[in-house]
Amino acid sequence: MKRVLTAVFLFFFLGTSAYPLTYEEIKEAYQSSFTYEKSGNYEEAIKALMPVYKNYPNGYTVNLRLGWLYYLIGKYANSIYHYEKALKSVPSSVEAMLGLSLPYMAQGRWGDVESLMYRLLKIDYYNYYGNLRLSFALRKLKKFSVAEAVARKMLAIYPTDVNFLNELAISLFHQGKKSYAESLFKDILILDPENVIAKEYMELLKGKGEKREEKGEKLRPSQAF
């Protein structure tokens, strides 16, 4: 544990300046930023961190957080810039890769999401959100059979997971395997009676509905869709 904490400390202070901030100044900056974020004032949450960023421009933690905050206000280029800086500091960071996938998804950059999630899965093969976002990106790229394989891989270890059941059912639907897809959507509605996606596809299967456009949502890097 001591070794882990030391590593976090070092990553935080990568790129130290000639006039470093004190511990209390850094702590206060982060506390202010979290408080502003909680109230929905994301611009001020960013401003609160600027003294830390100016003193430690290559710091892992500050860039990770700025990536998230810029994502929240829809400044995706800024978000990508900071998530990439965080990844440069810690190339194996799964949380930074998940974070970077958020602005990519918001911009509809599905090829980039696919590549990034494959990179993540080389580090953490069964990462829940990495596999979920990969499956989603593959479907957006119309690689339905590959998305199906990802969903099946995860259902082997999470057999009743509704997110991956939906991914599998949707992938099957778009491959013309509608009877199989329908049986899965029915199973999903047993597990989650109010599941919106399953309900919409059941209406489609009955010829009564119209599928809504799937979009990225404002999520934390560790959240599913």
C-alpha cells in the first residue's frame, strides 16, 4: 500500500515548477473544485484547479480531472487534450482511457473509441466498461458480429447482466437473427421490466415502433451507458 501511495504522489507531481504549491493550497484547490462541480458550476470548478495546473502542467491527477470537467461543459477538444496528457503521464491508466472515451463518444468518433478500448483490454481483458463501450462502438460501426462476440464474452462471466444482454440482443437483431433477439429482449424485461431499450426493440419487432437514435450521455468515466 505504501508503494502504491508513493506512486500516486509521484504521478500527481510530475512536472514540478520552480514555485510549487503547498499541500494545503493544493488540497483547497481540489476541495473548491469538487464543491463547484457538485453545484453544477463546472466553469468555476475548472478555474479552481488552474493554480495547480499552472504549477504542475504534466501532473496526472489534475489533467485527469480537467479532462472530466471540460467534458461536462461540452468542450471536447479540451477534454481530449487533458485526458491525453494524463495518459502520457501514466500510459497504463485504465481510468484515463475510460475518461478519454467519453469525449470520443460524444463526438461520434467510434473508430477512435474502438481502438482505445482494444488498448484498454490489453491491460484489463475483462474490464466491464471497456467491453461495454467497445461493444457499443462496434455496433455504431456496424460490426455487429464482432460486437456479438464481445457481449458473449462478458455474459460468460456476467450471465444476467442487462447491459450486455441488450448488447447481444441488439447485435443479433441487426444480423437478422430476430427470433433469438426477441427471446433475449423478453428475458431482459423479466430482469428489468422497465428497460427502455428492450421495450423499444420489442415494439420494432412487432412493427409498431421506431428506434430512437442512440447517443452518448454525460457519464463518469467509470459508468456504463
